[in-house]
Amino acid sequence: MKIAKATQSYEAWLGKRITVLPADLKRKHAAMAQDVFPFLRATFYRWMQLWPEVAPDENRAPKVLAVGDLHVENFGTWRDVEGRLVWGINDFDEAYILPYTIDLVRLAASAHIAIREARLEIGPSDACDAILDGYKKGLRIGGTPIVLAEQHPWLRAMMTGVLRDPLQFWGKMDGLPTLRGRVPKSARRALERLLPHEGLDHRIVHRIAGLGSLGRERFVAISLFEGAKIAREAKALAPSACVWAAGGKASERILYQQILDRSVRAIDPFVRLKGRWIVRRLAPDCSRVELTSMPEERDEGKLLHAMGFETANVHLGSPRAIKAIAQDLNQRPAHWLHNAAANMVKATTRDWRDWRAR
């Protein structure tokens, strides 16, 4: 199946489960043609279709409750119950039971592409080694949340240096027009329940964000609370694209809340699953962090090591698989991650070229 046909099939499948916004899908399709990196981010469904064929050995690895759509820009910051700044994986829209290798290979493949497109300056082999070393360390010590307090000063400096200016952040939010169309009752109720108190005056806007989830409904409630602005977002969730790739012969259960609860994680108390909506607080320091917004002077090896470690934090939520993962890792040849990532990058690049040629 070619990429155009796969995309059409997946979007038709998705449209039978949630409301799909044609205008946002058009934006997504245009972004997919720009470069391989946004194409990778936007096409997890295609990755799952290619994976068994391109990486058959890795596909036989022990399974965990995995992120699925993992890449170097699926990381961000939030505040935990103590108000501390925490760094880690930003969303779990595609969470599913998968070989543990999928998260590592997809993360490494995204690093390969980011290096090729000058988003990272580390060597591809060194990037893979850093990810794998961080992952192994996380498994070995049993994981720990990455709280940017007295620990991780280098990462704290990197993240606090890119926190959005409040004036710029809220200026962008204020620029979104109030939604005049219908807001599903379930989304409105989910948003209002996450506001500080019942009856707080607010307006609702439609937000365009992300790439993998672009085309889904996103509603944001913006309000003034105790002298400053606040925002809450409700994003529509659907079954993982893994279900589509498996030909519908898999459970359509959404595992977002389960992976949050089971991971080694300093939980964001404002992230909650409400029916078919994932609801969260939006703020300058509660968001995904893109590579282009980070300081130019940064230790990319340490950053990728931390990404591997955080991946282990998630996989440790499947404790029965950890011993088998350790054994599997010990049996893998040298440079297996680099080679598997390179193969997936080749397949993804071929698809991107086909897509752009349309």
C-alpha cells in the first residue's frame, strides 16, 4: 500500500470514531510535504504499517505498554502537585501494547532525521548510543521522575531558557477567535470541571496544534482567575493507530490514563481522561518543547540520554516484562538500534518523497 492510499484509509477509519476536521487535515497534509521530520511526526499510522516488514527482528521483542508515537519533540514540561517543574514525555495519544523496541527505534529514527535536517548536531551513532545508555540506566536503577529542582541543573537551565514568555503565550491565545460553532457537551463539561471553580466566566476557542493529532477537535477554555489568565484544553482521543495497522483485529481501548498511572512519573494533576477527551492545563511552562526553541549551546548527548531514561520510566510500568527486556538487550548485536533506526528512516524517507511528489 502506498502512502497516499494508507493515509486515505487511516483517515477514513479515524473519521468513523471521532469528528475529523477537514481544514486541519489539509494543514497536516501540507506539513507532511515540507520535510521528513514533520512527516514522521504526522504519520505514526504508517510507521506501524511498515514496522513488521522493515524491522522483523525488533518486532519480536518483549512487549510493554509503550508510548508508540515517540520522537525527540514529544517531550515537554509541566508542574507536579508540589508545583515543581518536571520534564518528560508530553503525550500518549497512541499508547498501546507493543514491543519495547518500537519506542527506542522511533526515538532514534527521529534523532537520525533531526540530525540530517540540522535540528541536532550530534552524530547518528552517538545519538543512538546515548538513547540506549539512558534507557539501560533507567531500567537498571528502577527509574525516577525527572524533576527539575535540585537535580538535573543542566536540563533545568535548558528548559527554563526556552519557557515561553507569558506575554507572547497569552497574546497568541488571545488572538484565537471565540468559537461560534457547536462545542460537544462532553468537551464543554470536561473543560468546566477542570476550571478552579464552577461558574467561572470563560470563552472557548479552537486550537490548532501538533502534527500526529492535527485534524482532531481541540477546544480551549480561556479565563481570568485571581488577576491572571488561565487555560484548559480538551483534545479528542481515538483508539491507537495500532488498531488500524492491525486491520482492526485488536482492542480499541484507549490506554492514555493507564500509561500515565503506571509509569514512573511525577504526575501533572491537571492531566485527566474525561470520557473521550484528554484534558490538561495550558501555560507557558506546561507544554511540549521543540528542538528549535532550545538554546543553541546544549549538550545533545545528555539530552538524548535523558530521553532514553524517560522511555525506561514509561516501560517500567510493565514490570513483568523488565527481566525479559534485559535479557533481550543483552542478546542484541552491537549497533542494533542505529541500524534499525536507519532502516526505518529509509522507509519513511521513501514515503515522504512519494507524498511530496503528489
